[in-house]
Amino acid sequence: MEDIQNKLMPYICDANSAVQFKLVKSKEDLETDDGFFSPDMSHQIFGEKEQIFGFTDLKLRIYYSASSLQIHTKLLYGRKINPEQFDGVKADDIMKSVREVLPAKVIENVDDFSKKLDEESNFKPFGEIIYNYTRQQKGKSTKRNFEIYKADMTNPNFKEYHQRIESFILWFIDAACFIDSDDDKWDFYVVFEKCTEGGITSYSFVGYSTCYRFYAYPDKIRPRISQVLVLPPYQRQGHCTELITAIYQQYVPRAAVLDITAEDPSENFQRVRDFIDAKNCLKLPEFQDSKLGQKFSKEMRKAAQEKYKINRRQARRVYEILRLRITPESDDVAFTKYRLAVKSRLNEPMRNESLRKKSHLLPASLVPPKEERLLMLQREFETCLHEYKKVITRLDISA
């Protein structure tokens, strides 16, 4: 048995290494081995172990045309397992698993895909341009230009384009799911890099976000930022910050918007959101240093909501970040007050559970003992401190 397992080991591949994506602009890009990027995860396609069985030296290359996101796949491997040699054990049907997350119209023939690349210069972004910005080109004096477009399903052919965008999310967003694109309450924000060369302008897909306009009683809406994706070749360049800023500019001025929320934000997204909200709140009188040493107030909550549509929970978080910014850890008295204030907020769910326990509304078994609660609180506080300091560092750099 052990001998068979040893013989099977070479046929087990790490899916995250085997799968490779590439944005291609020309036929020449199909021939080179540079420019590939790997998924962040693959358990939503290949299972929890993120493994593919049955091949050696496996490479599954998924090519996207940079503008229109037409898709072509290429499967490469050294050896494929022979079922006759291993009691009928077969290789995984990789393409069946991948086809389930890719749009129906995948271009199988490489020549047909190459012809599509010739048409890329005809591509125009969907919707209307709402925002633009630049980034310094690495090692050059010139700048790169980026534009953000707002679209919805009334834009002709955008539904099919969005399906191609969505084919990325299961590889890069944990617990992601495809949305009901027929619901007209969805807004879509798409980021493109705009390049002009030889008088020809082209657009390359950078990332996108979806927002859902929830109803808020009695006559308001509450936009919720849902999926946010920036592809790896463009990450750590500030594109997410620009994207969220553009979204805020769409909703903040509107009287009908109560506040803006986010759906299950990742750590990276939350950090960007914290930075933008904290930077905005620094402009408000209610968040100046003289006020931050005091308790979080109704005035702070109201100002954050009215000026920047920041909800109460996020406003409190921003307050804690900005208060930490002016509280030296070397000042034992000030930092102790800060620590107790944050822990008091973190303990609110526990405090409510304890009250329900005393009222016999919650089984005692669901409320942790006091010692365990204190340890949990300390860990939560340290996590907050770690994340807050990252935001503060960025605030100081941008000041």
C-alpha cells in the first residue's frame, strides 16, 4: 500500500501553482512565458486541499484578451496517469471543473483566439467614465493613465462582459458567489488602463467592484460595496483606493443615500476603507485632536454620516484609529484609557450575551467563562492595534 502511494505522489499537483492566468494584448504574448500570475486560491474549484491529481509538470494556462476578456485555455503536462497501471485510478477531469466557472463562450482554437486579439483595438469600455487618475511608470518619466467606468445591465453586451469578469472571482475572493445580474439594483464599477500608442487607444482590464442599492426605511437607500477585485499585475499600486474613492464620489453627494456599507470585507479591503474614511474624517472638526481624547460621541457619528455617509460602526472604528494616532504607547495613563475604551466596545457582544444568560434567554454553555473572555478580548485588541497601525502609517505617509 505504501509503495502504491509513493508511486502516486508525483501525480499530485498544487492547483494554485498549476493554474496560470495571463492578460494578452497581442499574438506575441501567447508565445512568451512571462506575464503569468497565479490564483490566490482554488478550493472553490478543486476542493479544500487545492490539489489536482493525475498529471506531472502540470500547467493550466488561462489566457484573457486584455480588453474584451475573451478566454482561451491551454493544458500542458509531462505525463498523465495510466489507469491500467493503478487499478483503474483516473486523472481528474480538470477542464470539466474549470468550465463550470468559466463563461460558456470559451475560445478553444488558438487561431480563432488570435483573430480576436486583432479586434482588441476596437474595444470601448461599457457605461460612462466617472473618474480618472495616473500612476508613475516604473523607471520612466511618463505616467500611466487609468479610467473608471460605471455600468449596469442596460448597457448593450455588458451582461456577457460581466460574466467574463466574474470568472476571476472564485480564484481571488474567498466565499465568492455569482450575483443575480438581472436585479437592476446592482451598480458596476470597472477600472481600465488607457494606453495610446501610434495614435491607437486601447484599454486593459484592471479590476472592478459591484455595489447593491439596498432600501433603507423610510425613503433612503444604503449602497453596499460587494465584490472588489484588482488583478495581481495591478495590485499594491493604489488602484483599490482609487476605485473606492470613485464609488464614494457617486453616492456621498446624494441626499437619498443614508450611508455606505461593505459586505464581509477582507482584511485588505477593510484597510483601504479605513484609510479613506480616516483621511476624510481628519477634515472634520469633530475628529480633531482635541476631541479624539474624549469618548466617541453622537456628534462624531452624525458628522461622519452626514459628510461622508460613513455608518456608525465604521465611524467608531475610524475614531479608534485616529485616537491611537495621537496616543503614545509610552504614555501609560493615556494608552490605558485608550485600551479600555476599545476593549469596552469589543466586549459589547459578550456583555449582551451575559445579560441574555442572566435572563435565561441564552444557554449558559454558550457564554465563555470570564478568564476565557478576557483572553479573547486581549487577542481582539491586539489584532485591532496591528491593523490600526498599518492605516496610521499610510495616513502619515500621505499627509
